[in-house]
Amino acid sequence: MSQIYKRYVHKSTALIQNIVANTKTTTLVTQLSVEKAKKKVLKAAFKKKPNSWPKERSPNWLELNDAFNIHYGKPTDSDINKVNRFFNKAKVEFEWCAASFDDIPGRKPKTSFPNVEPDNDILSKNEREITSINTLPEVIFLGGTNVGKSSILNNITTSRVSKDLGSLARVSKTTGFTKTLNCYNVGNKLRMIDSPGYGFSSSKEQGKITLQYLLEREQLVRCFLLLAGDKDINSTDNMMIRYIHEHGVPFEVVFTKMDKVRDLDKFKKKVTSSGLMDLPTLPRLILTNSITSSTSPKRFGIDLLRYTIFQSCGLIS
Ligand SMILES: Nc1nc2c(ncn2[C@@H]2O[C@H](COP(=O)(O)OP(=O)(O)OP(=O)(O)O)[C@@H](O)[C@H]2O)c(=O)[nH]1
Ligand SMILES: [Mg+2]
């Protein structure tokens, strides 16, 4: 039992003794009210200071991150610190949204002048600017509707010490909330793209732009496929995995909502039987929670995700 738990159990017992001492008819203090009082004190304690929970309360799924990524070895502490420093401090700017592939800035000048370099005089100043914004590496977050794509983007760009997520990308309980590709420039070193989810509440147009982006976007260096840790991998997820694998799109897998996973053995079985670990490209499997809760008091897994993004953009060896 952790120290903090002991402290509050002790506190609740003292509280109950106090109630008993002050109650003339002690028979009124039933076993039920004792339990109720204990629960109340514990609940209040955990609600008040979730960040002060001792280390041993880290979720038990954390060690799976290492086990699943055994081929890669662990990034060093100094690399993780370097990457965290970058994401904690980087200025993040929303740059564009696109409902069709040709809406992406830089696409049109390129289409009009296919063999022209961005700095060529044939392009107007505006076209030069638009064309030259294409030079940063891009990563995209892909996944079913409501899996947590927009949340993970906020998670990555929120300072590590903050408990609550920033609100750069709009998050909603409404399934199918993100309808366009949305691009965010991170510290002028890389771009992250939020995408509309596939499956329930999605549309053909949304699917089309995402798939076209995956196949045709030259700046795309890595796709992060998000799967909900607390749900089964469904047939649409499997179709997407097959699609990106067969088209040679480099990808990693991010399991979201790990704070909602209750049965870890079932989760492990789901992952091992999914075939993800047998793919020849050996995608990393990164386990995360973007929302803090009693089982995951911090935002776990984000270090490895940030590191993998940094690495895929060639910003760290
Ligand atoms: N418990 C828990 N909830 C999460 C987590 N990540 C996201 N959510 C919740 O899941 C819901 C959907 O999150 P979004 O980030 O909007 O998901 P999305 O994939 O962008 O959804 P669409 O844009 O509709 O495709 C929101 O209510 C989030 O608060 C997580 O790690 N844990
Ligand atoms: Mg979204």
C-alpha cells in the first residue's frame, strides 16, 4: 500500500474516531457509515492532488512500451530530454486546412508549373512563399473517428509539466468532428497533420483526401496510425493497416486511451494476435493516454511518441 493511501486511511480512521467520540449514541455509527466516511476522505484526497501520487502508481502498461519495441532499444535520457525541450518550447502555428488535396497550399503553383523550383522568378512572390512552405517534413495522425487524433496532437504540443491539454486542435466527444486535413507548424522544424477519422460518421470525400495525401504527399515522412487501446481492432482498421503497408507508406502504431484499458492480458492478446508485430516493416507500437485519470495520473507514452516523430523527421539520429 502506498504511503499516500496509508496516510489517508489513517486520516479517515481518525475522522471516524472523532465522529464516534462526539456521538452520544455510538450505535448510530454503523459499519456502512464507516465505509462511506473512508471512501469520502480517500476520494477527496485523490481528487485534490492527482499529481502528487507516488511513482509506484504509474500504470502497469508502461513496461509494455519497452516490450513491444524491443527491436529499437530505448532512447537515451539525454535524447528524450532534448526532444521534450523542443516540443515544450516550440512555437506551434496552425497553417492550413484542406478539404481536397488541391486545397493544400503549394499544390496549385506546383500543378501550374510542374518543373519550376520554388525560388524561380516565373512564380509571383505569393506563389514562391506558398511553394516554399512545402519544404518541412510532415507527419500525419490517422485513425478511426473519435480515436483521439486531435487530442494526441494537443498532447504532443502541450508542455510536459502541464496536467491539462492545450487546445490547439479542436477535440470533441462528437464522432467525426475533424472534417479536413489540418496542418500545424511546430517550431519551423516539422509539420503535424490532423486528419478526419475513417469509419462511423466519416464521408467519402474525407476518405479520399486522406488517402490521396498518404500516397501523393512528397513531404510525408511518417504516418502515425492511432488505434483505441480499449476497443477491438476492427475491419476498417485492418483495411487501413493493409493499405498503408501495401503502398509502402512508412508508419508506426499509437494505442490511445490506455487509461481506459482494464484488462491488460486481454490487451496484450489483442495486440499479439493482430499481426502488427509480424509486419516486416516492424512498426513501433506506442502506448499513450492523453487524458489523465485515477489509473493514469500523468500523460504517459508521450516521450516515446515525441522522440519517434523527431527521429522520423531526421532531427535526431
Ligand atoms: N479517456 C481518454 N479519452 C480520450 C483520450 N484521448 C482522447 N480522448 C477523448 O476521446 C474523444 C475524442 O477525442 P478526439 O481527439 O476529438 O478524437 P479524434 O480522433 O480527433 O475524433 P474525430 O475528429 O471525430 O475523428 C474526446 O472526448 C477526448 O477527450 C485518452 O487518452 N483517454
Ligand atoms: Mg479530430
